[in-house]
Amino acid sequence: MNLKTTNTCINCENLLQNFICKKHNEEVGIHNFCDSHLYKESISKHSSCANCHHYGLSSCSKPLESSPSMLCFDWQIK
């Protein structure tokens, strides 16, 4: 079986914390998508706090919850 990536709100650059679309200002779910989708290529199964630009910095949105194996929607490549 080959797994494929689809364009959903979950892998869109417009997705904010709490599953809010910053472009449309609406709550979205795992199956939602739209024509304004901007694929967030940087997130992969290897992404985690350990390799996030924000880890251990004041810019981390979840400093108390973050750990080397955790992933959140604010992840950015170092």
C-alpha cells in the first residue's frame, strides 16, 4: 500500500492553533479543504519539537507542553 498526501486544512499554511483557518476565520476539521490551500511542505513524520525553530525559545507557543517527540501546528524548520 502506498500512502499519499492530500490537500486538507491539516497540512495548510493557513491553519492556526485550535483548527482555525486564518484566511477564512473559520474552524476546520480533518476532512476540510478549499481552493486557497497552501501546502505546508516542511512538516513530515520526522518533525518534532527537537528539530523545531521555536523549541526552548520564548517564541514557543506551548513551552510547558513541548518535548523532543511532540509535534504542534507551530512547527518550523530550524
